[in-house]
Amino acid sequence: MEHGSVSDLSSSTFSLMDEDHTLANSVRFTLNQDPRVSFCGYSIPHPSDNKVNIRVQTTGDPASDVLKDGLQSLTVMCQHVRSTFNKSVDDFKATKPHESMKIDTP
Amino acid sequence: MPSKVSALDMPDVPMGQLPEHLQMQRTRVVCKADAPIYTEGIQYSGAYASMGIDTSMGINNFCKNFKVEVVRLTKDEIEFDMIGIDASLANAFRRILIAEVPTIAIEKVFVVNNTSVIADEVLSHRLGLIPLDADPRLFEYLSENDIPNERNTIVYKLDVSCKKGSPRVTVKSDQLKWLPNGSELLMSSHENSAKAKNFTSFSCSQESLPEFSRKPLGVKYDDIILAKLGPGQAIELEAHAVKGIGKVHAKWSPVATTWYRMLPEVVLLKEVKGTDAEKLVKKCPVNVFDIEDLGNGDKKAVVSKPRACTLCRECIRGVNEELVELRRVKDHFIFTIESTGGYPPEELFVEAVKVLEEKCDRVISELS
């Protein structure tokens, strides 16, 4: 759910249900890396609500577009982390045959 | 009159990059004897905009600099270095590993008979915590109104007793028997009718499914003590395991624990020689320092194993603070995952990253 002004789309608060620090903190990081963002922060209004508010203020672009881009870049980062990790594990298993044999024995 | 020159334009200030002391503040935590400093992460890309420096990483830069190095990989543990990633993401992975990667655990226990000293609810709780040797990716969640079937439930039976006059019996987890055909208990309301119904409705035996036929869906460790029976005592029960996540109950957490620490960096600010060097080497309980012979009978302290540093700060107590500096690299994480058995440890991390991707996708689809 987005809370913001109708006339000024550049700043909005997004209320995400069933999310917590895990997503909010990561998105805050990617948004803060975006040069179009002038401010980004998040809060959990009450610890017993499963809800997080993300505030995005931009230099002009619509906040929802910038948030979407932030999430997309987070996805891309995750995919890169995954492929890099898989490659490193495969390399490790290939170079350390003794250890990898131990993995299979119960 | 000379025109005013900004301090930032002085010839000794590197152009296009941060001055050394700011770079230090941004990339290192410095651990002083009393407290660490520069602990905050500076994420905002415009933080140094007034100096004309953009610290934003950008996807391409991230992909170029991000590195993973596996240090140790065993059957149920992995240690790896994750380099070039922000703490917010490393922490997200850790949080997901603990609370949001699904596993299978016993959720419902139907106690037929329990004359042992351990109460039904305590025994049920113990059963819930047993790690099961089932790949959660092959199962579906059992929602509230779902009927338990071969795709979302695993059924185990425990039927043990101790004969009168015999010594006490220890009940271990290997006595939980997998029932691939589902529940054997009949619902009481149907007991006398011709169409007797049990608590699950499996359309086929789980053994006939190709993914489970190779390996029985047993328990991961067969020496977990569940209860002790005295002479004449018995336990008979059926346990139904379902898929869930650690957020709901810790029994569904796929890890014993998972943690990361930032890479320690130990720097000798001055050359430490002679007896001072020997004193310094002796001070460190984990042998971070070593002695190097300079040839002419002189000795010099060197940092040989910075990774072992536990940050006890013994080496910088009192007089040594100007000799040694303890730092941590902010974007280098030594990540350890201890699996409880549902997944191999190297697959756990991949699953965690996938969960974060799914979270992003969910919000993106809600926004558009």
C-alpha cells in the first residue's frame, strides 16, 4: 500500500505487510545506492504488527518507480550472489576431492 | 594576493577518491581498547557529494567486486568468505536462513497410549524437534483446510514398551518408523461404519513416488533419546510431520545456527622489536602474531594469522594502543552455516538467497 500525495509523486511511504527487517533493510540499502533517491528509511511501527513502512523521497522521479527499480536491483544482486556462490562451491569441491568425498559418507 | 584554494584541491589529496582517513572510516571498524569506532555503515551514495565523490556501488561494480571463497565444507557445515557485500544483505541472508527457509518437522502427534513418566505434551515437543531426513523442496505446505496427503505429510509410528521385570528401556529416534502409506489410526466417528477413515488420505504409497523410493524418509540422527521406559510402561503414538518455517516455530529452522563475522585486520603501527616483540606474541591467546628473525640476532613481530583474532583486545590493553590497531573489514564476511540435516549446507545458502528474491518479486508484483 502506498501513502503519498496525488500531486507530488516524488515522495511516498510504502506499507508492506508480512515483511520485516530482512527485506526492508536490504531495500533501504539498494535505494540509498540509487542516485535518484534523496532520502530512504524504514520503520516497524509496532513489533507485534507484521508490517514495515518504507519511506522513499526522490529528486523528481515517482517514488514507486524508484522503489521498483531498487527491488529489481536487489533481485539482480541476489542472482549474482547465487551464481557466484555456486561457482565457488563447485570449484572448492573440484580442488578438494578428499573433503568432497567425505561429504557423501554418512 | 593568492587566490583561495580549497583543502580538497591540495596536491596531496587524491582526486576522484576519498582521502585515506575517510576511506578508513567508510570501510573499516576500528576497535579501540574501550570501544569500537566507525561502526556505522555509510550507505547513502551522496554522502560525500560535496567532495564530488559518488560512493554508489552500481550493479556492475557489485558484480565485478563480489567474491565468494569457500573455506570449509563438510557434511553439515560450511564456512565461506563473502567479500564485497553490504551488511544489510549479509544479515538478510542470515535472518532468512534461521527463520524463513522451510523444513519438515513433526507437527501433530496422536498419542494412543503413554504410560511413561514423560508427559504427552513434553514428548510431543521433543518429537517436534527431531531433524528429519526429508528434502523439503519435494513437499507442499499443508494449509489449514487441506487434507493431509502424500505430498504434504509424512507419518511416523512409535510403538515401544518395556516388559515387566526387565531393565529400563531407552527409546531413541531410530524407533520412529516411517509409514509410507499414511496414518494407520482410524477416526473414532467412523470406527464402526463400513467406510473406516483414517487421519490422512494418501492416494498412493510414498514409496511408490520416484523421489522417495531411493531413500526412506527417516530421521536424520538415530541416537536422539526420546524417552525412558520403566518396567511395564509403554508408548504408542503416531506423528505427522509437515512443512513449515522457523518464523512459526524454531523446530522448522533448517540450521543449528548460522552466523557471520567481519574479517579481522591486525596492523602493527610501528615496528615492534626485541623483547617487546616477544611480549606481544605472548600476549595473544590465539597466536595472531609471530616472530620474524631479522638475521643479525634481532627479532621483529609480524602479524601472521589475523583471521584467528577474536577481538579480545588483550594486545591493545594499556601501553600497546599506539603499537597495534585492530580493525574489521566492513564488507568482508566470514559466514558459517550449520545445517541440521534437511538440506546440505551449501544448498541452504542458495535456498536463502532464493527466498529473498521471492520476497522482492512479491513486492514488485504488488506495486505494478
